[in-house]
Amino acid sequence: MRSPRILQLLSICGLLAVLPGCFNYDEYVEFDENCAGHLEYRFERGTQGFLTKMASEWDFDNPVEDEAKMKSEKPKGLKLEKYSKEDKEGGRTVFEGKVSFDDIGKFAQWDKHKEIVRIWGHTTVTKSDDIRIFERKIIAPEKAQIDGAREKTMNSKVVLKVKGPGKVLETNGKQEGENTVVWEGEFADFISGKVGENGTLRARFQLPPKPDDGRMTNAIILGAVLLVVVIGVVIVLSRKKAATGPKDV
């Protein structure tokens, strides 16, 4: 017969195995050369997970699971395309959402809720000729909060994926295919700046050559035709000049 002490330890181990401190957050961003696109996320956590505990420490309410905030007034150019919440077996809950934008920088203007700006508001795309530079800054909390997150969210996983409008030229993430970059790791590593470069995720994309819409071809043909005409006129004028030139006496 097992002693009460052993039963107690087994009970604690069993509880730790199902603690919702372990969570998964997946985010996918896609944008075009004009910085318009969409952001999708999937967040899975336990019913009484780390967010509830960390909220009191951070004074922070995660908006991805707050339907009221996600549906609240947004700056012009942002639109909530989807929001859902589904309870799974084992006390897990899954939140999914999709936000479209006409400019990725508009998240910084969603200032009705500081939590939204804190998560997505520090995302920018810089334009330069045929180059687009994506940057996402992770705002780090205090060290004590980072240590607390590392202790309470062990084995949690965050995956951020970005698809740009062209070929990846340079990144501090992991390239996936020709035009997609992925950053992934534990939550505590993201907020402590270990992912990316000092807390900044960066990727530089080169736009593909613009397709020939026929105007260049037409210009070449027109130029060739004009050249032929000019040559023809010169030949005709030269012959006339030769025919009407002075005659020998």
C-alpha cells in the first residue's frame, strides 16, 4: 500500500503534467508590396492558465482571447475578419482570429487598448525602391517578470511566421521557402530578447520584377518603326538630291 506521502507526490506530479502553464501561440502575417495584408493567430491554453496568473503581475490582459477587445473600435484600415473560441478536451481552450489591414503599421493606432498595441503595435515595414524591410519589436518586461514567465510557462511555444511580397534577402529568423520567415521558441525567450536580435525580428524582401504589360514591347516596336521611316526618308532625300544635282556643261 502506498504511503500518503507517495500518493501526495504522485498527485502533485499529475497536476503538474496538466497545468496550463504550457501554451501554444501561432501567428501568421502576410503582406504585399503596399504593406496591406492580414494577420492570423491561434492561441491554445488551459482554462486557468498562465495568463490569469500573469495578468495580476503584468497588469496585462491578453487581447487574443478577449472577444470584446478584438471587436472594439479599430482605426480605419483594420478589420476583424474572424474570432472564435472553442473548448477542447482536457480543459484546453483554443482562440483563433484574423485581422486584415490596409497598412501593417495601423496596429500601432489601435490605441483604445494598450495590450493590443503592446503585442502588434510595434510592427513596421519600410519601403525602399524594390525592397521591403519587415520589423517586429518585442517589448520586454522587467527581469523579475521574465524569470517568472520562464518558471510558469515552461515548454510553452511561440511561432511567428511572416510571408513577404518577394524573395527573402536577409533575416535574423529561419527562412522557409523563397519568401517566408519563421521565428520560434519558448515564450520567455521571446520576451527576453533571445529570439531575433535584441528583441527585434527582422526580414528584408526584394520585390519581383514587374511583368511586362505590353507597353515596353509596344515602345520598342514603335521605336523600330520610326527608325525605319527615318532611314527611308534619308534614302529618298539622298536620291532626289543626287538626281537634281548640277550637270556638267
